[in-house]
Amino acid sequence: MPRLDLTASSIDITRALCDIESVSGNERELADAVEEAVSGCAHLEVSRDGDAIVARTNLGRARRVVIAGHLDTVPVHNNLPTRREGDVLIGRGTVDMKAGVAVQLKLAAELREPVNDITWIWYDHEEVSADLNGLGRLARNRPELLSGDFAILGEPTNAMIEGGCNGTLRAELTTHGVRAHSARAWVGRNAIHAAAPILAILAAYEPRTIEVDGLEYRESLNAVGITGGVAGNVIPDECTVSINYRFAPSASGEAATAYVRALFSSLDGVDFAVSDIAEGARPGLDAPVAQDFLNAVGGEPAPKYGWTDVARFSALGIPAVNYGPGDALLAHADDERVDVAQIAECERGLRAWLTGP
């Protein structure tokens, strides 16, 4: 018998998924269980790449949709096994994002005649470095498996639709000085002090709100780290301020870089270097298949402020949204918990859309 019983409720499947610990890099056991469970479904064509499992219907439908979720979690911190208290399920992964995966697995097993062909993807290494991401690996190794007309990522959205996502840029601004003994500071030049204008610009910055395809994306620009100094009695000769810019998906990464660089262009002697950048994703809600999804789920769509893997689909020309149970503010928290009513609501919404009126 499979370790995962896909005839159980999506709430019970959530608990079973969470109780198989799968911190990033340790997804193998859970991936094995998922593969075993869906391989028993005759209507699904199952394939595997590393610890990413892909299950597809091939019914010759006019449209194909891709529905994906990641199997890994951040490290456990005294929050497994899961427990239920009233209408809340508590434990690592309940929000990010095994409740969403549970809904997907249950529907994958049950929906033998969906109105659209479906590619279900459950992948590894989402919570760590982007170069390890299982969805990115699939895009490189088996791009045909990601092909579709519309995509849904089961990230936590409080069971509401969140379109696209902001892009993210990280950069390092470095000032330079001259080392000296701190008892004779006038001999040197303090690089940490020279960073003050950088912090002043950041403190005075007013975040923009930019409308993209009917949704309003709020941007942010912040210092997220600062390093400098070599000893308690030495004037530092170098200081680096790390910044993070979250930009609306109407801008490219190149445009975002130019925008941030210009903000600091008046500062002399400051080196600017981009250390990481990820493009955002437009909402993707104007496609007919997306409109069908909106009608089935109901409610008003909202923007996704944090970066998610919908951007990987967007880069392939596939409109994509986020839709899953759980409050994103509780993701990675020690008291991570999900309202079971949201699990049921996401199952209802996806089922209604995938089976048609």
C-alpha cells in the first residue's frame, strides 16, 4: 500500500505529508511516497527528475494547465509531528506549502476526466538557492513537461488568487576609506561613516505603488545588511551595505537595476554591484483560461508581493497565479499553522474549475 492514502481527506493528507520530514535537501523519502501514490493512478502518466514528480493526463483536451507545488520545507524547530487544535492544523509545512500539495494530490488521483488536460508537478529545493530549484531543473532538462496554457502555484494565499509576483534585486554598495589606529583617527578615513549617505537615501525612500494589469503592486527598497570594520581599535577602510529592491512586474530586471543605480548615482566613491536578481511575473489574468479560473474560485484577485516560482512560468510565456491555503505571514514561523477551512476551500475552488460547470 502507498504510504500516502489519496482517498483520505485533503486535511488528513496534509498531516501525512507534513509528518514525512522533507527539509530542503532531504526530499527523497517524500518524493518516493508521492511517486508511489500517483503511480497507482491509471489515468496519469508519471515521470521523475531527481526528486521532482510529474503526473500528466493525456486526454486530447484543447487546453493544458500546469498545477505545481514544492515538497521541501525550511528546517524543523520543535514543530513536528503535526497536531490539530480545533479548526487549525499546526506544524512545519502546513502553510508552506504541503496543504496546497495535499489538495493537488487528492485531485490528481480523483479527477479522471477534467475539462482541461493537467500537468501536476511536485518538486524539490524551492526553499534554497535558486540554482538548485527543482522546477528550474525541469525547465532545463525537460522543458516540454512545463508546457501549458496557464499555471497555478499552490503557494499560501489564504485561499485567494494572487496574480504574478514582484521581482527582487539584491545589490551591494561599498564605500572605501583608509585604515588607521583609532587613537589617531585623523590619519585615516572611516568607510563606515562614509556609508551614512547611503542609509539616508534608503531612510527617505518612498515606496512606489504601480498598477499592472489591474492589480496594484507595492514596491520596497531596504537595507538588509551592513558589514565593515576589522578590529575595535582600527578605523575601517571598507563598508558594504546590502540592499533589497522588490519591484513591480511591469519592470524588467535591467530596468530595475538602472532605477536603483540612479538613486545612488550622486554619491561619489561608492561601488555598486548587483549580487542577485529575479524577474517578476505579470498577473496573467486576462487569458480566457484564467478568467474561467477566476469565475470558478470567486473573490477579487490580489497582487503577490513576494517572489515565487510563478516567475519561472512567466519566463516561458505561460501566465501563472498563486493559489493555496494558508497565511503567507505564517510561513517559516515556529507556530506555522493553517485553518482547515482554507484547505477545503482550495479543494472546492480547484475542483469546480477542473471539472467545469
